[in-house]
Amino acid sequence: MKFCDFHIHTNYSDGELNLREVVDLYGRAGFGAIAITDHLCDRKSLLGLSAKFLDWTLTEENFYQYLKEIEKEAIRARLKYNMLVIPGVEITYNSFKYARSAHILALGIKDFIDPDQEIKNIFKDIRQQGALSVAAHPVSTKVNEPQTYYLWNHRESLRDLCDLWEVASGSYLFEEVMNSDLPKIANSDFHIRKHFSSWKTVLPSGGSWAEVKKHLLNGNLQFKFFHEQEGEKCLRQVLKVREGSITVLEELW
Ligand code: ZN
Ligand code: ZN
């Protein structure tokens, strides 16, 4: 069993740590796979333009340097920790209207994705690259921050395009997603050190991206709360997904 986290930010966008520090943090804790998913904000909206001004987003100009650095760190992570590092992005469309905002993770990308195109085309582009798409925090995150409801409000029309839906982000499980029959994944949305203790996806093994992808698409996974200081002892709940429904297997406090 391997803890995995498929939603992590570095200082390439608005994360606190640099790529190397992230790899060492997760590697030392024995993770099987992680995905680096820095923000790639749209280039048209006022919020997208301010993200660029504040240096909180990847750009087309530094995108390939970002992929190259991930590739270099992936080699180091494999040798030092036997951990898989997956190149990804979080395509970020923020609107003042939460119903128009959408964040989409693309896992296992090879090329730049135009963040300004229609949402459906973004999903199609991700699939064309052989990458996986994830609806990031699609319902209320229960935290006082701007919310992103577009994907959830359009879940029926996006069902065949979006591969996975976040059932947990950070400390919170999303009941609406839990009770749906959509394929699920749990991530930390890591930005700062304290986000390390959070819900994670647990896979039967680490291995290659092809193996990890297969586990994710087949729902061959569990969700566990990872606590940095207390490790396995402090698991809040162990949940297993089977045919769309989730059963609580263990309750440790
Ligand atoms: Zn997000
Ligand atoms: Zn994020």
C-alpha cells in the first residue's frame, strides 16, 4: 500500500516550497507517487491577468522549463526514494462568479494546454495527450476562499470527458462527491507545509505512471487521512471505493 498525492503546488505558482523540497518531503515520508500540478491560469479574465502579474501562474514561456525540471526531479526521486513524480498542471479559470470558476488537473502531461479554450476542449486536449483529467475541489471546500462550481454544475455533460473527481481536498471530505457514482480521487491541494497532513489516495503499489493510471481508472484505491507526525496511528478513517459507493472500513478515532 502506498500513499499518493496528485495535487501539489510549488513556487512555480503559488506554493511555498520549491520542487526539490516537495520531492524530499514526500520522498522521505515514503510516498509511492506524487503529481506536481502548478496553476496554469487563463490569460483573458481580470483574475487570470492578476495571477500573471503576481507570478502565481505558469506561462507558455516557462512551461517547458517547468516540465524539464520535473523530469530531472523525477529521476532523482526514483533513485533516492523509489517514488514516481508525475508532471501535471492545474488549469485555473477563476471568475468573480463561483458558478463560472473551474479548476482542472491534468496529470501526466507532455505539452502545453491552452487554458483559454472552452472547458470541453480542455478535457479533450488532456485526453489527447494520454493524460488524466481531475475535477479539482468541485464542491464547497468548507474553507473561506473563492469556490469553483462550474464542473459540478455541469457534471452530467462532463461525465464522459472528466476522468476523476476530487472527493477530498486537504482536511475535508466532500459528501456530495462521496455519495455520487462519479470516479473519485483524494488529494491535499498542497500549498504550504501544514497541508501535508491531509486526505490522500492510497494505491496497492507505486510503480510506473501506466500502473498508477490503471489503478486510478479502475477505482483500485482507498482514501486515508495522512498525519505527518503520527503516521498510520492517526488515520481518521479508511474508506474503500467499490462500484461507485464508499464504505467505511475502519474508524480509528
Ligand atoms: Zn484549485
Ligand atoms: Zn490547487
